[in-house]
Amino acid sequence: MNRSKLSIEELKELKELARICRGDILKMTTVANSGHPGGSMSSIDIYLTVYKFAKLSPEAPFAPNRDRVVVSHGHTSPGVYSALARLGFFNIEDVITGFRHPGSIFEGHITRGIPGIEWTTGNLGQGLSAGVGMALAAKLSGRDFHVFTLMSDAEQAKGQVAEARRTAVKYNLNNLTVVIDYNDAQISGRASDTMLVNIKENYEADGWKVIEIDGHNHEALAEALYEAVNKNVPVAILARTVMGKGVSFMEDDVTFHGKPLDVETCRKALAELGVEDDLEFYINRRKRLPETREQLKPPLEVITIDSGKPVTYSVSQKMDNRSAFGKALADLAVLNKGKSPIAVVDCDLKPSTKTIDFEKVWPENFIQIGVQEHNAATVAGSMSVNGVLTFFTDFGVFGIDETYNQQRLNDINKTNLKVVVTHVGLDVGEDGKTHHCIDYIGALRNLYGFKIIVPADPNQTDRAVRYIVREKGNFVIALGRSKLNPIANLDGEPFFGDEYEFEYGKVDVIRSGSNATIVAIGQVVSEAVKAADCLRKEGIEVTVLGVSCPIDASFDSVKDYLKGNVLTVEDHNVRSGLGSILAEYFVDAGFLPEKFEKIGITGYAVSGNKEILYKLSGLDSESIIEKVRKMLK
């Protein structure tokens, strides 16, 4: 993309806007009696220059080929909002009036969906990963947009930033420029005293080009940006600034990091800036704001994916669910290569997560991040809303537990991420308690936008994978480790066979009986079916309900099976999984079964093979049989 330097007239305009924006920052934080004025005033010159230089249009703020600007230190939202408003993206009066008010879109930390805002940030250290994801998406989708990631100096101490730096160099993201507000100030005092970080040296050591400038000099900023976008490597611009710049009694004082001025002090600051004092107008206008508003709807670049035809595995063909996933994923690669971009983000686990075949088909779209899970999760989430259907694959303990904060931010950003985690539950076996992911359902119940699918066998896995690529939104597919035979119906044919179509939320009636009901999920569905078939030989008829979507299971559709003796079986923490969800359903539905018991994991387990661990925890078919017999006494 051809870019031109900012003109002398444009630079003069920015200088004047900076003075006005500093007044906006003070007004909105004082009117709200909340917010972060100090850092906003040190970053405002950066914001104005970057947003002016970037290929962005207020008339089409979400155009697919626009440049992306990610602001990592989202608490400086007053500066971001004022810059965007003064450049025409929205009304400045609405910003000053509604900042941090529930009836306004202008929240305390920047929010995706507001014109000009690409990523919701707040917990520091994730912005560069988001920028890396967008820059990767540009390359994978064959587009020429540039990504500008604006950051604070204090967050450079976070490990995820280092992970993102290395990833940018590995993939030669010369379409990525970082600008760091180097005011050497944070809540505790000097950033260099709080935690010494060799910012320049770290970026250079990882292979970045570093440019040092005065961060309040618009001409120097513009020159550095022009130089950066014409380099063949990622560039970091180290912009030295002053906290609270523009008001004498605020400058270089960390007190104003998160402390707004009171009304009278604000009036003095506005006078020093030579900005109109219209505080009363905004204070009165704020009183008339509604308490609620419609939710923002961030943009989502939807691409058409060929999901292919489901594969049916024979009931005699023993295999693991993760292999069925890997085969389906490779099939998607074959069907869509050269048509619609699909990417897989891996964390050095491709032999175990079975993503090797995808890599063989589409190596340039296989993103190997290495042992950098936090970075990988954010990179994948960011890619998913920038025109690339993105899979993030990992073990359960890493892809959900370790990266919970990153997945929460993906959820807040309303990403379109497809997470596939293998090695969940005690089914992991000998690796032991550090790798037994037994809380994935409970963790994901806390995230409002993620849907979870826990397939029972390879056939259901294949269909679930093809389903999620056709659907918008965040999904997690959780898979075990061990091999199992595909589940058969009473005729010996695959239950999830040619006639089966995956339907999110559906509870599958795999066996039907009147004496008891076993409600099972994932790998242990096979154990429940074995138990039911053995009990039938004793004259005990048992229903087996397979729940593949525990958070959104349609229990109403099978409630007639849930009124007698009900037993839940899950390879999961018994306190927070399927059993707890079903118990909550009973309360909400207004009825209770005659008997209700739960089998699940009651504590951290030891190392051992799956068969032994299942027996010790009561998850094997023999233990389930004995539990049913006791319930019927």
C-alpha cells in the first residue's frame, strides 16, 4: 500500500488538536469523576499522529482493507476517544458526556465495536499479541493493511509481550509497527524502578528495528511512522513522553495515573491549556443520560468454508477422538486451500493434537508458536476476527486452564475462535495430576460467549468439527486421549453414523430403558453404554443419554427420562461439570428425580493408565453397573 508523509498543514492541525484533546481528557475524567488522565495526556500526541497517518476513514471505519490500530494500554481510553472524535469518527460531546456511564458506549477501557477500536484491552500485555494476529491475518488473506500496536512502557515487563515480539520476527511481520509510550511512569512510581526492563535492547535482540523519538513531537512521530511502514522488518518506535503533559502541575506526577481532577482544579488546568471551560454543560448533560444502552456489535469478517462430507468410522475401527479431529481438519484444508483461509495455531504439540496432516496440506497456514500459550491464544483470537477461520489447538490444561485470562479476553472481544483441546480428564492417564484437565466445563461456564462440545466418539467428533466451521462465534471442542470403538446402536451399526447430523445442544438418546437413566459425557459415554448393555442382560433396562453440549444441553427434550433414578457420569470435577448442570436444571425446571447421584472426579488423581484411573474413580463400566444396582435397591 502506497503511503504518503503527513503534510505541514496536517502536522499543524495535529498540534492544535493535541491541545484541545488534552482539554477533552480532563473534562471527561472530571465529569465522570473517574478515569486515567495522566497516561492519556502523555499518549495523546501518539494517538493523533497514528490515527491520522493510518489508512482509516471515519466514513468506513470497518472497511476490510483498513489499517488496524491496537491500543494495548486500554486504560488511556480518554486519549483514544478524544483523538478519534476530533478526527471525525464520532461526536466529542457524546464522549465527554458519557465517558464511563452505563448508558454510553464509551467505557472505562477501550471497547471493540466503537469506530476505530480494533481490540478491547485493559489487562496489560495482550495488545502486541492481538497486533501480531492481525498482521498474520493480513498475510494469510493476501491483504496489504498495516497494523499499529500502541503500548505502555510498564507492560513491557510482561512475558506475553516477549512471546509476541519473537513471533513477529519469526513470521517476518513487516506490516507491524509498535509505538511505545515511554513516560517511565506507573502507579508505583518510576517504571524503571518498579521493574527494570531493557526495552530497546530486548526488541533489538529479538530482531526488531528500534527508532527513538520525542513522543510529543508530531513531525518526529510522523517521520518515524513513515520510516517504519517502509522497513522489511517489524519496527518498534520508542516515544519518550511525560506523564500529564500539557498541564504544569500534572507533568511527571504519577498521582494522576488514575486520579481525575476535581472540578475546581480542572478549571485551572483548562485555563492553562486555553481550552473552553464548559464543565457545567457536560455535568448537566450527563444527568440526562439513560441508564442502559444497546450492546455494541463488533464487526466480524465472515468467510465461506466448505465443511465437506462427514466420515463414518466402523464400530470395529478403534481410534481416538483427537485423530478423528485431525483427519477432519486435514480434509478442511484440502477443500479450502486457495479459496478460504483457514489457519491452525499450535503450541509445539502437533503430534499429540493431531494437526500434522493439516500442516502437510497447508504448511504456510500452520502457525507454530512454540511453548508460548498466552501469546498463541490471543494471536488466534485476533486472527479469527480478521478474515481467517482460526483453530487454536492445545492440551486442555494449557488451552483452557493456563490461558483462561486470554480466552476471557477473546470472549469479551466476541471473537470467532475454534479451540480444540485434547487430553482432557483422567483419560490423559500416566502424565498425572498436572496434566489431568478436569475443570474445563466449569471454567468455560464462566465465559458467556463460548460454546463447548465434548464428543462421545470419533464419528461425533468428525461431525462436530465440520459443524463449528459453519457457525459464527467461539467454540471449544474437548477431546480425550485414548482410543475407543465408535459407539454402536442396538443393531451394531454406528450410532453417530451416516444418518446422524450434529445439532448443538441436542441430548442423544443412545439407549432407552425404564429402570434408570445414565447421563454421560465425552469419553465415558462408551463406559455408560457398556454398563447399560450388561445390565440389560440382567433384565435391568437403562437409558443412556449422551450430552455433548453440557452448557446448553436441551434437557427439556428428554425430561421424561429424568424423573426416575438418574446417575450422571463424567470424567470431570464432580463439583462443576455435568452433574452440577443437571442439578441446576432440576431446580429451574421445578421437578426432582426419585433418586439422583453423581459420579465424577473428587480430587487430584495419581499417575496410571486410563483403565486403572477410571476404576479408582468409579468411571469404568463395572463401577457404573454397581452404582445402578445400588440405586435400584
